[in-house]
Amino acid sequence: MSVLRLDPVAADWDFPRSATGLQVLLRFAEDAGVTPQRALVGTGLRPADLLDPRGRGRGPGVGVRAAEVTAAQELRVVRTLHRLLGEVGAAVGERYEAATFGAFGYALLASRTVLDAMSFAVGFIDLSHAFALPTAEIADGQVVVRLSGAKLPADVRRFLVERDVVAVHRVLEGLVPGGVGAVLTYAEAGARLEFDADQL
């Protein structure tokens, strides 16, 4: 049995990330009645550091003045939203699309094949907003993408796994017309996506 495995280049989730991920969280918070000021408590950031100077920043990645934030700052916002809104990770994940990830996302969309896009994604995962880092395995005609929450803080593990796997699912389905037909399932402390390898 021939197996191809793709592992992320990052050893863990503690890498600087684009401020766009925080913009997504703040827009979700605002739509749920949580002000940006409240969502950013404890981060050392002000809403003005993240807002699009031309308006409300509705376009993904447009006009970001704070190019990067730390993983700890994003995690602080996640903890605040979790405390105020509960397990809304999957709903937040629905807000992500390839364009949300800026140049990283556009590189995925420009990839020649789904396999090229997946190889790029795990090779440059530190250009994303991920906390639950994906691995992919291709064997027996199936592709299985796993996101583990084992190394994530226990208090927000479910939130982060659900947010990240739903975001990966949305991006993956957006790579080709009609999507790849990935089936999403949750497991203890993680999640997986599975689809036919002929979609690669």
C-alpha cells in the first residue's frame, strides 16, 4: 500500500499571523453584540489598529494597518468570545474563505491541482490563522485531512478545532468548481475531512 503523508512545516501554533484573522473574529463578535473594544480586552490592541481606514473593513484583508498579531493576542480574543458566546467556533469558521488568508489564500486558488494546493498549505501553514494544524494522508484512494487539538489549550480546544476545520473545509471545497466532496467528522480532541483521491 502506497501512502503519501503531508505534515505541516510549523511545529506548533505559536507563530505570528496576519491581523485579518482577528478582523474576522471582531466582525463575528460585533454581529453577536460584542463590541470590538470588549473583544480586544487584554490584547494590547485597539480597534483602530485593525480596522480598514476606508470603512468597516468588510473586504477580507483590505486596508489592514497592523500587518501581524501574535498567536497569544488572537488566542485572547478567542477566549473572550468563548466566555461570552460559548462554543461558536464552527460558526466563526464559516466566515473564512481562501481570500481571507491574503497571499496565502490566493496561492491556494492559483495552484494547478488540489494536491498542489494541499502541499502548499501544509508547507506554509505559518502564513495562516490556524491553531489546529492539519496533516494529510493519501492512501487506498482516499485523502484524509486530520486536525488535532491535542496541543491546544483545553478551555478553547473545541472552539479552535471547529473553527479551523470548518475554515479548511470551506477553502478546500472552494478550490474547484463543485467542490471535492469532503466529508467532515469530529473526533475526540480533533476533526477530519475525507474525500476521494481522484479529486486531487
